[in-house]
Amino acid sequence: MTENKQSALAAYRYPIILIVFVLIGAVLGIILGDKASFLFPIGQIWLNLLFVLLVPLIFFSISSSISNIANTRKVGKLLGLTILIFIVTAAVAGIYMFIVTGIIVPKDNFLRKTNHYD
């Protein structure tokens, strides 16, 4: 039983580390308030690196899965399913955005107050 727990912790080690550091950042932001703005460039670098990593990772994972399919009929089905999932995900994100911005109205000068490094 302990071996299964250790393997589960080893499998989820990096997501757990990520969640812990997100929580630490949230606590620092709550405690320090505006004094935590010196950490803003580090967060921006992290997000930029994450975005730079995700696009090629998704592209090459889809490309390699398509190239490993021997039956060409399955390729068309997989491409159609991929495009359908993309469209559905974009639609859900758009609907969610309209609901949230309908409930929480963004202020006009929000970006001017939070964008310290432009």
C-alpha cells in the first residue's frame, strides 16, 4: 500500500510543486499587497516560458500521434475529432467569459492600475 502511495506521489510531484508555489504566490500577494509588485517580472517570465512551451508540445504530440497511425481512415477521424474538441473548448471559454464579465464588470482603469512595467 505504501508503495502505491509513493508511486502516486512520484507521478504527481511536479503538479503538486506547481500548486504549492501558486498558493505561496497567492499568500504573498495577500500579505504584501502592493509591495509584492517586485515579483511581477518573475511571474511574467514564467508565463511567457509556459506559453512558449505549450504550443510546440501540443503540436508535436498531435503530429506524432497522427504519424503513428497505420490506417489512413483513422487519421481523418482523428483530425475531425481534434478540430471539434478545439471548437467546443473555444466555445465553452467564450461563454464562460461572457458570463463572468456579465457578473463582474471590469473597470475602465483596471489595466492602468495593474500594468506597472509598460
